[in-house]
Amino acid sequence: MPSHPLILIHGAWAGGWVWEGILPALRDAGLEPHAVDLPGNGSDDTPPEAVTLQLYVDTLRELLLNLPGKASLVAHSGGGVIATQLAEAEPDLIRSVVFIAGMMLPSGMGFAQLTTPLKEEDPTAAGIMPHLEWNASRSISRVPAAAARDIFFQDVPDEAAWAAARKLGPQPESGRAVQPRWTPERFGRIPRLYVEALEDRSVVLAAQRRMQSLVPGATVASLPTGHAPQLSAPQALTDAVIPFLKQH
């Protein structure tokens, strides 16, 4: 059977650890998951000022080029921007892209721009932003554990939720407040699955639905979870994701 590699891309403040609960199911399905730690997010010695969207893409491209055959990308939250840009850069090496409550943004649009009109109607669309702690230059942010517990992990069992909240690390703003640049001929032709998190307090459902409207064409699966179904409902998530991956 040909290998089907997956590159699992975490979101802001997180790391490859967010995927640990679904790795066994992915492997049991015959898939080959690679849960990466993005550079500059606290797991290596990359200085925060060196972090850019291009650095993320270059790091993942190196992995992609060393995998056997085409790979699929599975991206959570802000990792969706990175997946989009990587798929645009190497569309011939990408089978499919899965967004999990992810930032499936139009070309040239940042998430803050997308949510501005939503916040006028519903202030909770601001998600985690009002809770962040910043360094003096506002170039690096952190998420207080209590805010992470309430906004990201409200439906995760308590002990696991607090453990995840305390694992979150510093996030360089130069790797978070980014905009994808893509074309219909490259990223736009790759099959996509969008997994909605219906109770998400971070990327709220209205934002998820607006992205689906602005970037149409994805298959959609809906889960009754908060922002991190890979932690709160791993079986439901893999049940939604694996059939799509096996088809592409």
C-alpha cells in the first residue's frame, strides 16, 4: 500500500503535543502522521524576531520534500494560514488540506480583518485577543492559563484542560498576524475539508462560516465541540477526518 503522509500543523501558542491523542487512530487507519513543532514557538532556539510565515513554510517544505509521495496537511486554528501558504507553494506535493476550526482565509486577508465586522455584532468574536499578555514591544504574546481553559479548552476534561493550558508557550506576532497569498490555480485546486467546531469560543462559528463563504469549495463536517476537538473529542474528530483523507 502506498504511503500517505500527513503533516499536522498546530496553531498559535501551541505545539505538536496538541495532536498526541489522535496519532494512534491515524496510524491505525494506515496514515503516516508527522506532528511538527513550528520554529520560534518555544520548542527550539529560533529567536522570535526571526519568525515569519515564510520561515514556517520553508520549515514544512523541507519536511514535505523528504516524505515519500504526496502528503496531506491537517491544520488547527492559525495553522490554517500556514497550510494554505504551503499548499500554494507546493501544490503538486499536496493531496488534500484539512482545516480544524482553522483559518481558511481569502488571499490577502488576515484574521483580524475577517472578524472586524463580526465583533461589531458580537464582541465574543474577538476570541482570545482581549485576554492576551504582551511583552513591552507587543511583539510576543502569551495566553494566561485561566483564559486558555475558558476560551480554548472549555469542553476538555478538567485535568487535561489545565495541562494543555499550561503547555501553551510564547507566540511571536510576526508568525501570528499573517495573511496568506494564494491562487485558484495552485491552492485553489486542492481538495479541502473544513471541520467546524460548533461551540468554539476562539474562532467563533460565525467566523468559521464566513471563511467557508469567502473561500468556497470545501467539504464541511460539523462537531459539537469547542476550539480543540483533538483534545475534547478525538474519536469524533478522527471519524470525520479519516474518511476524507482516505478518499484523496
